[in-house]
Amino acid sequence: MLNFIYYPVSFILWCWHWVFGHVFGESSGFAWALAVVFLVFTLRAILFKPFVGQVRSMRKMQEFAPELQKIKKKYANDKQRQAQEMQKLQSEHGVNPLGGCLPMLVQIPVFIGLFHVLRSFRPGWGEVYFFDAQGVESFVQAKLFGANLSTFITMPANELANFATDRNAVLLVAIPLMIVASIATHFTARHSVARQTQAATDNPQTAIMNKLTLYIFPLGVLVGGLFFPIAILLYWLSNNAWTLGQQYVVYHRIDREEEAKKVEATAQRSALAPKPGAKPVTKPKPGQKPQPQRKPAGNQSTQPAADDTSAPDASGSAPDAKPSTEVPGLSPDRSPSKKQGNKKRR
């Protein structure tokens, strides 16, 4: 039914076992353990670019989270309109919520496929997907510190005997892997939660998810370790180790990009800002004529022009002006011999 998952998973596992089998031997437990680890690394390397997109999408969603809250409050009674407005806001910011779920959605079928393939490696079985009977027998005979990779703690004693191992050997290998995988799960979630904004952490739903990833999931690894084969514990441990390192690299890379953008924006503002002491240039309003600039009063000359002939001399009169013949009290069109008033009759 799920052969489209089982065959690719078994093929990648076969390839890495072929590589490490030439180094440690085909039936070496280290060769099979490293094949499982590098199966995880191969998958995560393929999903590296979607993971970067997931981080960028989460960053953008945290930036406009207050706007989403406003939409939820505004259209609390109209769920259809609320969904439309939220999709519109997400498209304006270039955010695809499903893109952030892609890495997790891909890992789930791979986990199921690996679990099924490893459970199929049993003594006396023939071919298992890409592995022939010789490859299956090689896996059954391989031991990692005395325990087979398909065995688990709660496996019945008769099945453990078929793998030529005992429960104590399985406990010695599985318990340390369970503890380390649980701690790695906690620190991976802790590193991711530390990158959240204050607005995101104040959200009740986000707070519940943070508690689940910080405490419930690591506890689930401890409990599930009782029923998971050792190879699955290796898968879980290597997956969390890769995630922790990948988060460190990607987050620091995005931080450097954002810091470079801030520095560039600050430099542009500084270049456009007026120089110290200079008045900012004010553009005239639409329809308003630009007003001429006024010269300061101190620059105006107080000396008379060289060709100004009307300038008074020391006596108070112009040098070339003729003396006035006007008598005070008389108009210029009347003779000084004539008196005002009535004429005397002779």
C-alpha cells in the first residue's frame, strides 16, 4: 500500500550501507548504524531549502501577527470574511502557511517507512524491498555493542533469542540513546522557542504548543523508546542533532541578512539627511509660486551710487541743483508782488 514510501527509503538505506560496508564490513553494526544516520542527513539536506523558507515565513508571520489579531476581533462573528481577510493579508506579505509545514509533513512518511522497513528485517525473511536475502541476513547478524538494530526493550524474549541477543544488551544500548534523544528534542524545541517574539509567546495557543514541544515531546521520546527499535532511536537522535545545527546556521544567516538591511537603510537615511547647519529645502505646495529669497540686511550697501547726481552735499543740497526762487507761503504760479485778498480800489 505504501510501497511508494518503502522503496525510496530502503534504496537510500541500501546506498549508504553499500558505502560504509566497504569501510567497516557488510555485517558491521557501525556500518548499519551510520547508514541509518546518513539516511536522515540525506533527507534533511533535500529539505534544507524548504526549511529556510519555513523560517522566513514564520518571521514574517510574527511581524504582522498584531494585524491578524485585529482581523480576528473585527470579524469574530463572520468566519468566512475573517478567513478571506487573513488570506489577503498573508498574500500581501508573501507568506504561505502551508510552506512552513512541508518539512514536518515529509518527515512523517519517512519515519513510518523506515520503521516498517526495519521491522521487516527478521531472521529467515527473504527480500525486503531493495535488499536481497543476503542484505537482510547481514542486518540480522549485525550487532551494535551486542544488540541488533531491530530489537527494542519490550521485545519478547523468544524474539530476542532469534536475533542472538538478550535484553540486557538492548538496555545498555537503548537507554543511553533514549536519554540523549530526549535531551536533544528538548534543546531543539528550546532553541526554536527562544527565537519567538514577545507577541507570539503571549498568544495562549503558542504558549500551549511551546509547552508541548519543550516537555511533552521529549517525554514521549522516553516512553516511546521502550517500543522503538534501536535503529529508530538512532534516527530520532540524528534527526534532532541535524535540526539543532541547522537552526543555528539558518537563524544566524537570516540575522546577518536583516542586520545588513538595517545598516543599509541607516546609511541611506544619513545620505539623504541635510548637513549640519543647513536649512532643509522646503518644496512649494502644488499651485504655490516659489517665493524669492531675501538678501540679509547686512549685505545691502549704504553708499550712494557713483552716478547718482541727486545725492546731497554737505550743505544739504544737491551739487548741480539750481537755487529755488519760491517764497514761502506763496504758490509757484503767483507773483510775489501780488498780495492775496481783495484788491484796493483807486
